[in-house]
Amino acid sequence: MHGDGTAYGHRYDVANGPRCVDCHQAIYARDAENPVQHNIHRDLLSCQVCHSAPYKSCYSCHVGKDAEGLAYFKTEPSEMGFKIGLNPLRSERRPEKYVVVRHIPVDPGLFSYYLDGGLAGFDSVPTWKMATPHTVQRNTPQNESCDSCHGNRELFLQEADIRGKYKRANRDVVVPDSMIPPKMGQ
């Protein structure tokens, strides 16, 4: 949808993919006219960290069988939430250290119905993916004040948030305790 006709390895590699700066250039200028938060957090946080609302994360998509033995896809219940993780795709184009992440429904047993070991490399890619949700809002719970984010451990993807079978795959997006910003003045 946002491509240029070239095949890329990842949707965030598309050279002409939309970015917040395309329409909000003034916010990216370092000057006294900008809110101090934009000057401080530029290139440290993706815009969605401060300006997105909760969205759905899904878990454990796999093939099941109905009472007649017919295959169908099923998932565990999805949940609404909001998590900030480490950027697994840091680059010159996406330099932010912290990004919004969401869980995708992939599961180690996703293809087991069809093939044993179908996802042998499951742990090599995070199941908590960088997200650019379309729930962008000017005012969100995490940008009400500095301490709405700073010291708010619930916002950050931590080891305890990850289910056992997903822990190894997500080791590079989990925010270690030492990287969760403390409350202001602490």
C-alpha cells in the first residue's frame, strides 16, 4: 500500500514509506518554538510512544480441528494494551531507541498441523514487533505529564510481560530495568 514497486525485506525499509515528519516538519526542527518534550525526545522515541492510544495484541495463531476433523485457524483471545519496547530495526531512517511494540499472533506450533518443526527458527525474530499504530492522538495518557511515562513501568515491555514460549524470541525488544526512565527528580 505504501510501497514504491520494489520488493523490500521489511515494510519499514520502503524508501517512500510515510513518516510523521512528512507532515510535521516543524516539530523536527530544534528550536525554541517547539515544545521542550519534542526537543528532548527527538530521535530517542518514535512519535507513537507519546501519541498513540492502546491497540490490539494477538496471541497463538495455530490450526485446530473441528468436531468433523476439518482444519481451521484459531487464536487465543486478543487484548487491548500499550507497550514500549526497544527498537529492533534501528537505522539511520529509524534511529529511535524506544518504539511502540505489539504482539503478533505467531506461535511455535503455527504450522504443526501441516509440518513438524515448520517454524524451526521461531526464536530468531521477535513476536513483539515494532508498530506504527493508526491510533495517533495529540493527547494520550502517557503524555499527560513527564511522570505519566517516566517511572511508569507498566508502559514498558518487560520480561514479566512475555509468556514463556516467547521469551527467547523477544530478548532484544525487552526494556531492561536499567533502561526504564525513573520518575522525574529521582
